[in-house]
Amino acid sequence: MRIRPGGQQGRVLCWARVTYRFGPFTLDPGSYRLFRGADVVPLSPKIIDLLLHLAGRPGTLVSKDALFTALWPDVAVSDNALTQAVSDLRQALGDDAATPTYVQTVSRRGYRFIAPVETAEAAEPKAPPIDEGQRPGELPAIAVLEFANLSTDREFAWLASGIAETVTNDLRSEGTGRIIDRVRVVEAVRRVGSDLSALRQELHLDLAVVGSFQRAADKLRITARIVDVRSGEAVADAKADGPIGQVFDMQDRIVAQFAEALGPAAGRSGRPYRETASLEAYRAFTEGRVRLESLDTSLVTGAIADFERAVALDPRYAVAHVALGNGRFWQYEMSRAKNHPDQALLTRAIDHVRRAIELNRDLAEAHATLAFLLVSAGRFADAVVSARRAVTLEPGYWGHHFRLAHAQWGTERLRTLARAIEMYPEFPFAHFEGAMVHIARGALDRAESVLREGTIAQDRQANQRQRYPAKGLHWLLGLVRLAQDDRDEARDEFGREVVAGPSQLYAAEFAMNAYDGTGFVALADDHPAGAIPPFRRALELYPEHARSLVGLAAAHAAHGDDRAAAAAF
């Protein structure tokens, strides 16, 4: 294992306004894509980084140490990670290691890009980048922080989250920037506080929306500003006053002022549909969403009750129906590792989301959520249709692209995942989904490379709360190593999964999988006594789980305890 000091955050290269051309390929740092003719070659951000590092220095020997420092600063990785990354790059280029056209291996020293490279000036972006970390021509990354309650009125404390969520969604609809998930913002604030410099490093921000609200009798004032996180200067200010019952209109006015200040956006989809006129329904929905986004399974029932209250107050509240579907789906997900998952919960979840679409056919989150649920129901073609509808409605949101990839398979999944990762590089589960395709194709080396990159992100996010928890990659990597008969490393990966953050949704399921994997490794090592404890640990998490019982029975039988084996069977 290697740790390469670098002290770098985010991308490893400066964004030059040039393109690199070699053979039939064009590498565009501005859009962060590799083209073969007019077609995009699907590559992960890490492989793009590697290609930029090599093609930007044609004919120059780039040492392994330099590549480790550039690609994995401050992270422990094995030499195999670099070997696999180069292998992935060669496969994408159609290159041959024995007779290379592009990437030459210099034994024990490093790599050299040997193809002739032409550089050309890229088109100037329409607006200058706000931050040196923002790629030319790319919309700024914007985070909305929770609004401060200046009146310290606890009865309306929920508005801190409610206003932030509404402004986040409305800015996304306006298409004025790449809007960061509110859950990611909240978790980042928990880790590093609300200092904008720290949040800039944590979330790779360009702009932040900071604001407050203050209640006086039945009146409410909302003030907000957009801040350039690099300079600390305000680039837009907004203020709205009015009766508390008109809070929705006030939020619309805030976003409209911001949109006007930021200028026209090509991705604008028009004023967002305002979901409810009921302040109490809005409050119930907001409180339920906060509970659900905690990823604390003990709070799911309470969140569902909140969403049901919101729907009872306003039966036409579309996003509350989506949230209710998500709550029921979470209940289903908590049952999916059992011998008999509760399919009725999945059916109810789908019904709730379909109702939301009946109420608002242009609600992108409803179509994307429906796609995710339909995959669990095995209805992949319908799921693809729903996910594509979400992407059409909100093309700038990475989550919709991921849900589309989740509904797809093969090359289509890999291509769509590459787009999602381009928009959100720190999303580990995308690597899990891509690795599944490589495993199905028997390309275990490629699967391992993808998973190793993903485990780096998983370990960084081990105990973070987010809509898609970072779980399962070490377990799947352990299975890949076990399939390659590397039992020691498989055992190590299973162990890493068990300790990679026990408190989140899916954590218990993947921990059970990892304990089972450890038990089966012990059986493969002809050590049945060592297999019994991990199978028992798995059964503590999911009592009477069939696979764990089979493993325990096999371990008892191999250990000579026929009575215990028969009982387990």
C-alpha cells in the first residue's frame, strides 16, 4: 500500500483552455470528456485525470510516484490501483500493452504517452469562471445553507430547513447552476461548520446561498444573499416580506431575484410548480423529510406519519406523496435482505408516487423516484421510461442520471454512470453499479479497478448521512478477490465492510453479507471452526437468514457436529 502526500483537494490538474488531439480522439478538459469522433467515450473521472496527466506531457516519462501523488493524494492505495487504471485507459483507447500506440509502460519506472498530440485553443466560455476549480464553460456549483432563525421562535424552527429545501429545488428548476443536494450540504456543515472556506473545500463550491428569517407577530421577513465562497463577496442580494401564510410567494420572490442577478440560463425550465398552499401541510412535509434524511431507521415510521398528515391536510400535495412513497420504500428496503421481503410495501410505495405524477406530470423527482422503485419491482423497461422523463425535465441533476443508469444495463449503464459521476465525482455507489456490469461480463480486473476507486470514496463517507449511503463496495470487492482465489485480501475487504460505518441504512445488510463472506472464506481455507462465529454474527443481524444458516450448517458439518448442522439446515 502507498500513501502519497499531496495536500490536494478535488481535481489534480488546472483547467487549461485547450483540447488535446491524438489519433481519432479529442480530449476536452473543459467538458471533462474524451471523444472518439463525435461520440463520447465513457470514462470515470479518475481515468480522465490519468489521461490528462499523460497526454498533457507527450513523450515524457511520468513516474509511478508522480501518478500516485496526482491521482490519489493523501490516500492509501495499492500498486494494483494504478495498474488497473492504466489497463482501463488502454481498453478505452483500444490500445495494446505489448505493442502500444498510446500508452507505453517503462518497466518499474512509469508510463509514457507515445502518440503525437496536437493542442488547440478551446472555445472561450460565455462567462468567466468564478473559481479556479470551476471548469471553463461550466455552471457554478451552488449550495444553499439552512436559513438562520433570527427570532429564535421554536414554533417556526422547521422553516430553517423548509426554506433551504424550497430554494434549493427552485434554483435547480431555474437552471442557474449545479445545485448541490441539501442533504450533502447539511452533512458538510455538521463536519466542518458553516465557514464558507471550509465548505468550499468540502463540497468544491463556487457559490453559497446564506440567509435568515425573522417572525414578528404574523409577519415574516426572509433575507438571503449569494456569496462567492472564494472571495467572500456577495454577488446577489434578495429580501421578501409578508404575512406568514404567504411564505411560498416570498420564497418565489427570493429565487426570482437571484435568477435575475445570475443572468439567463440555458437549462431554465420556468417557474416551479408550487406544491401546496397549506402552511401546516408544508410544515408536516418538512419535518418528515428531516426525519427520513437522517437515515436513522428508527425514525422512518415517524416520517411516514408526518407525510400522511401532510397529504391529509392537502391531498393534492404532490411532493408529499413522493415522500410517502420514499418512506414506504425505505420500509421495504429494510426487509429486502430477509428471506421474504415485504412486497406489499413496495406496491404501496409505487402507488404513492404514481399519485404524485397524476397530480403533477412535470415533477421530475416523482418520475425519478418511480424509476428507482420500478427497478426493485423488476419492471426495467418502464423504469427507463420514467428515468428518462426525469432527466428531460431536470437534465442538470446528477441523481436523475444515476437513477436512469440504475434502470439500465451493459454499455448503456456504464455510459449513463459516467455522466452521473462527471456531475458528482464523490458518489461511491456509482462505482458499485458499474462494477456489477464488469462482473457479469467476467471482466473481474476492470470490476476490481472500479471498486477500488469507489472504496476510497466509501471510506471518506463512512458515517455521513446522504440520500444514497456509501455501503457495499468493500463487500463486493471482497467477492471479486475471492473469485480470483485471493482469500486473504477477500477476508480483509469483508472486515473493512463490517467497520465502515454501522449506523446507516443498508449498513446491517452489507455487514451481514460481509460476515457471511468471511465465513465462506474460512470454509474455503478448511477452517470450519473459524467459520462458525462470523455466520453467527450474521444471524444476529438477520435472524433465520437462509444463506447464513446454510453456511453455519456447512461449518458445523465440516467440524463434525452433525446435530448442530441438522438444526441449522
